[in-house]
Amino acid sequence: MSTQYALVLNSGSSSIKFQVLDPNAAATDEPLVSGLVEKIGEPTGLVRVKINGEKQEDTSAVASHAVGLKRAFLMMSEKNVGPQDLDLIAVGHRVVHGGEEFAAPQLVEGDVIERLKKLIPLAPLHNPANIEGIETAQELLPNVPHVAVFDTAFFANMPESAANYAINREVAKEYGIRRYGFHGTSHEYISQQVPSLLGKEPSEVKQITLHLGNGASASAVDGGRAVDTTMGLTPLAGLVMGTRCGDIDPGIIFHLSRSAGMSVDDIDTLLNRKSGIKGLSGVNDFRELETLVNDGDANAKLAFDVYIHTLRRFIGSYMLNLGGVDAITFTAGVGENDVNVRKAAMANLEAFGIKLDDSRNANTEGVHGAREISTDDSTVKVFVVPTNEELAIARYAVKLAK
């Protein structure tokens, strides 16, 4: 019997990331195909495809998402791994915002696209590109089921006390204002891996998952259900991030408008693109930040300290809200790779049963997959678990397509 595959698409405003993978593969297995389309609509573009470890690139202009995806499919077909060459079960699409409309992955049929378009005001930078990616892929692959998988879905059933903001109820209802949360596919995937690492049933586990990348969020999960998360109506809230400020006093926005004469768009750009680690230090890559810290740069040191302070504040509040915790798990680019972030975040917490093993934390050479970085006698286990959102999306897509 031939292997069946799923195509996973993550469409941005000027880019598309994609993978073709076996949904039954192990999390550490390489996908059959991975690649990206970048600089859509610019004078020069980039289509990069990696097939069984071999890379190919095309740097000619990419006029649209459709042009880029067609070119990628053609490059794949030349190696006999194009969508038409494989037993393709489904196409899974990452969609950032599902609002209150979509609390679970959704087969894209009927009026789903129109319902998605109504959610654009909640994610004006993300959802239009996600929708364009779906429509483009449906044109190219009309006979394959397409499934939308939402970043917000994992948090759709949080307790009302966590989901609601303390603003006028009528205003909140009219404009869909509540805490939606993001990175849900990653948080759900990671939280599903942890119980087996503990040797417990999912219903028995209280855990905190930390998705730390250029975008960053934390989640409290009790018995497999998300009960709190740091991001809110938008991905701007919560932890300090690469270029986003995280939680701030909302009065800062009014102050900048009245005293600095900044427009809404100016403030949006400031808080989303020029704040966070970059706003404090001038760089948003943690590798560059570490170099600056080691060179004695005071601004870089402050940026790192603010980042860790905010991260620890949320970890502490989630431990309290959960009534204790069995595991804390780091994932995503920074969480999986930055030894110093993990060490600083877990420092001096022995009184709460958290003991980091410095040797395990620092030993990353040749290590693949999930691993424990706490001591054997730590009552709260600390893990590093690589996220695999593409695999999670593929599995959701295949499940709905059947």
C-alpha cells in the first residue's frame, strides 16, 4: 500500500510556507517536502523547495500566491513528488483567527470562506493572506479536501473568567472582544506529548507550556484543557516578544496619541514591529542579543532581564491558578535552543519544587526529540519538547477529510 500524504500550507501576506508529510510519521521524521515562497509581488522572488534533503531555488519574480504555489508544485513534480504525483489525502491550512465562529478545525466547504472573511477585522494582517492561500490551493487542487486549522481553537473553551476582559459587556459582545489566544496548535500539540513523559493520563496532568519564538506565548493546561493563555484579542498581548511589547498599561496608547501626536497606525507599528526585544536592544534575534550581552551592552542586558521578568511573572501566576503544576515545557525556536533563557526562567524556584539540571539543560549536542532538563528529584518536571505544528495540522486535516 502506498504512503498517503497531507499538504500543509501557511500563507502569509507575502509568503507561503509548505510541507508534504506523512501524517502517521514520528514527530522527529523529516517531511517528504518542505519549502517556502517569499517576496510575493516584489521585483525578485524566491521559491525554495527541499526534497529528501536536496534543495532547489528559483529567484525569479513571484507575481502572486497562485504563481508561487504553481511554481513550487512544478519544481516538486520534476522530482515526482508534486501533489498530483502522490496519494494526497488532504490539504491543511493554518488560519490565525477563528474568532468565536470556529472552535475546532473546519472542512472548507459551503459558506466557510465567507464566514472567514467576516473575521478579518480581528486579524487584518493575517486572515486575508490565510484566506487567499486557501482559495489559491483550492483552484490548484480542486479534488482534494481542504481543512482550516485555527491558532485560536485550543483556547475556545477556556473558563469565562479567563476569556473575558473587564470592559462593558455590550461593547465587548458587539465587537467580539475577548481573550482568544494564539499558537494554539503548538500549545495543544506540546501538551499532548507531556503526559506520556510523566507516565500519567492526560486528565491527571497540570502543566504550563511555553512557546517561545519571535512571537511568544504561555498557556496553562489542566487535564488537557487550556484554562489560560497570555495572548488576547490579538497576538500583541502577554509575554515580551521579538518585536512586540506584550502586556502594557493601555493608558500608554492614549498618552502617545495625546502627547506625541501619534496616529493609531503609528502606535500599531510601534507596539507590533518596533518594541519588545528589538525596541529595548536594537536586535530581535536572541543569538544576536546574547552576543551583545556577553559584550557588556547594557541595553541588551536590560532587554533580557525584562523578557525573563515577564516570563516568570506569568509562570508564577499560572502555577497559582492551576493549584500546583506537574510540568513546565519549553518549545519553539528560543524555548528549544536558548540555554540561558531556560536557566534564567527556572532560577531559584527550588521552594516550589522546580530544580533545573544545568548539565541536562546545556547538553544539546546530538539531542533530538523531547527531553527532561530537571533533576531526578525535582517534583515539578521541566521538559524541552520540539513543536511540530505542521504535523498537528496534517493530522487534523486527514481526520476531517476521511
